[in-house]
Amino acid sequence: MIVLVRRAGRRDLEPIQSLWQSLRELQSKADSRLTPSKDAAQLVREHREVILADPRTAFFVAEEQGRILGYLHAQFETNDPIYDPQKYGVIVDLVVNEDRRREGIGTRLLEYCKEWFVSQGLSEYRVSVPVQQPDAKRFFERRGAPAFLVKHRAEL
């Protein structure tokens, strides 16, 4: 079967939402601090409706025979003015259906996204990965994105 990677549209928002929820469930099982709030799904659904039209944001989907197998949410942000480059790409989410992982779908989504970043005049991207997901860390490191910053968290 042929997996097509393309820019997502409104019709893809529900499958994206489903994949987003599966990622959040996985993350919250790994660490309760990553459990979304009760209204997170609705807030994210409404937010996606707005940002889908934002030229600084893109959603890409991997699709096979009309079934969405994964998605990548990307955007670009302005850097702190003391650093170059002035803008950089951010991968917000990269999710592939659990039963289709390790088939190159995530890599294809990432490559498609990197082309979009370059078309936007960007020279780098960043991605945050929970420490509870070492597979995600390895995925990005193997594709040329070594760890850059480590965030720490403390409850008060």
C-alpha cells in the first residue's frame, strides 16, 4: 500500500484529534504529570480550528487509502533577539498510529515538515520530547536532532 504525506485540512481534524488523544493517554500512563486537564480535548479541538488557518502553523498527515496513520503539527516561532536565527521551526506533535510505528511513517512526516520549514526560510527546528519517551528521543537524534536544552520542573 502507498502512504501519502500531505498538508492536512479541516476534514482531517477528527482523525488528528483521535491520534492526539492516544498520545496523551500514552504520556499520562508514563507520567501522571503529563495528564491533560479534563477539558483539554475540547480546548485543543477548538484551538486547532483557529490555528489551521494561521500561516505560521502547519499540520501534515500520513494517509493510506483514506485512513490517517499519523500527523505532525509544526509551527515557527521568533527566537530571543540575542540569538540567531531570528525564527526557527517547532515540532509540536508527531504521532503515528501505534500499530503502524517503525514503518518509516514518522520519518516521512518529518522530512515533509523539514521541506516546509525550509520553504518558510527557516534554518533549524526544535522539538521537546518527554523524558518518559526514550523512543521519541532516539527517533529525533537518529534524524539529526541531538538534545539541545533540558527543561527541569519542580512543584511549589
